[in-house]
Amino acid sequence: MNCKAMLGEFGTFDVENYGDLLYPVLLEKMFRKRGHTMDIRKFSLMGGGSVRDSGYPTWPVRQLFSSEPKQPYRLIVGGGDLLRTDWDVVASHYSSIYRRERQRSLPSRLRRLIRKCLGVPVDAISQFRDEHMNYPAVGPFIIDPVRCPGVTSVAYCSCGVPFPFAEAVQSRVAGAFSRASFVYVRDRQSRDALVNAGVEREIHVGPDFIVVLSDFLDPATERNKGRSLLEQRGIDGRRRILCVQTHPLPDEQTVELVKQLRVYQNRTGAETILLPVGWCHGDSEYLSRVAQLAEGAFKYLEIASVFEIISVLAASSTVIATSLHCNVTAFSFGIPHLFAPTTVAKAAGFLDVANLSKDLKLNSWTEVNQKLDLAAGLNSDYFISRASAAKGRVNEVFDLLIQSLAAP
């Protein structure tokens, strides 16, 4: 490969999930801010056109593993909980999308026919792995450049480790990261998981990358856009707006959620909006059902564009969400927010690395009113000053990433 390496980025940019789709938009803005004008090609597992008005197509990552790549890439992997080795679990998250595809390529049909003739089970997960994840890597997003002909270097930007690595894969994980050009993880527990797996190289820790969002989108402009969008849907933009997002909950938690939101609405007079952002996780169907259970007390919003979601979040007075990136967006704009009850570690990890109170995470839905009052009672500088410090750290780490990419 004698031609100059291009810049690529690899992540879950082909799924209908707000934070995943926003990441490449911000990455490109960060490069442009620093005077870089090169094209950045986006890679994902499936590839495809622009999703949810994100504004960019993606290419299948398996192209990078071609035996005769047409163009080498310096690859950036990120962001999200991508540092994992559970191939089948990741494939299962994609399998429902895969089943909805109407067209199948001829090679894919031939492979499935051969598997069927050989008596190999052909389930959706196996099909997805066969067609989209059939490449040599430590994990779906842990790319070792020595095993990828199309990649000259790999850098990790704003990634998370969702759970510790099994002992059986630790040496391979350590080897892949020892050959990475740069590693930036979004919380301390992700760093600790890599260190415990045997990674000895420098690991940079900084807040989730999305925190820089309001450096590129004017808060007042986005707030006005959001209020206009809300008013078009019959919501009084002059009142306090409580924005709520959650993944599907068990019935007993759903009952408590509706109860607590009704109490808050009755005592404050706020408008309550239900905003799905994780369409691939069932947000839309679930929050639509919550709106029906509340008998019209809350307004369900189906917003198609990731950019309009930013505006609605910027127009909110307070945000409660299971989505990390809903909360990070609110934080970026200086808006009080609460992490909804969730067992995943990334919520606590973000509060820690952003120097926010751990009390901004709900332990159960029964705490909604108490902690909404707590968040509202913090002085106006509380979120803004901490967001400013978090942005500073992200920019500091990103400059180091740029330097690593410039190295021979």
C-alpha cells in the first residue's frame, strides 16, 4: 500500500439511536474546527444511507478486511460501549434490523443455502454474523491493525467498556490495545477494565465526547427551534418543560413512573413530554403506551431527525432519561437533568468523570419528585461550570488524538 492513508471512523452509525448517530457529526466538526479538511469515511457493521436525517452514509466495515484493499485507512473507533467481545450479543442487537432488509445479496443467499445443505442452523443472529461480522478481530469493534490489511493504525475515541473482559480473551485484548495508536475512554471504570485485562499502554480518560455539542450549536438558537417544534405539536412553550425518555420498563415500574410524573405535573404545572431517542431499543412503542396510560396528561413526541431532538432537549427545563446521550446533551446546554434508574455503569461513570453529584441518578422511580426538586435547586452555575470543565478535558484529549494521527 503505497498510497496515502485516508481517515475512517467505525461505530454503530447504522442503527436508529440518537447518540450513535450524533457521534460522527461531532467528530467531523471537531476536525474542521482544527483546520482539517480531509474526508472522513464512516464505517459500520451493515453500512447504508443516512439514518434519521443524520446526513451521512456508512460503508460496511468488512471492506477494510479485503485481501487487496484499494485504500488504506487510519481508523478511529468510537463512541459508545464498543469495547467488548460478545459477538453474538452485538449481533442479536442488529438481527431485528437485518430481518427487515427486503433485499439480500447473492453471496449472502448462497452462503445461507450452503449452511442449510450442511445442516447448520440458520437463525437471524448466525445470518447476521455470517454476512456482516465475518472478519478477524478481537471483538466487533476491537480492531487489531496487524489482522486488518486495510488499516494502518487504530485509535479509540470516547469508548466505553460495558463489563469486565473474560479471562480467556484478556491477552488478545491487551495485544490489540498495545498496538493501538491512541486510547480515550469515557469513564474510569472503562480504563480499569482495560488495565485489569493487561493493557499497559497510556489510557486517556475524559467525559463522553457529546458534551462538546453546545460549542457548535448556539443554545439560544436551539432553544428557540425547540420551542417552535413543541408549539407546532400543541405544547405550550411558555411553561416549564419536563422531557422524559426511557427504555421499556416492567409493568410495576411503568405504573410508578406515570404516578410520579402526574404528581410532578399537578404540583408544578409543567408540560411533560415523552421523547423516544432509542428507536432500536423500543423507546417509541413503549413511550407511546405510557402516553396512553396517562390518558393525555403527557405529550408523546415522535421526532424523526436527530437534529430536531437536540432542539427539543435544548428547549426543555429539565430532562430525565435512561439514555446517556440525552443526559449529556442536557448537560452540554446547562440544563438540569437526572439519570433514570438503570443498572448500567455508564451513568454513574459519567457523573463521576464530569464532577456531578451521584444524587443526579435515580435509584428508583419513587424518587422522581424529590430529585427533580434537588436538581432544580442547584444554582444556575452548577451545570454550566462543570460542563465547561468537561468540554475543556474533551478538547485536551482530542488534541492528543490529532497528534497521534499525525505520527508516521
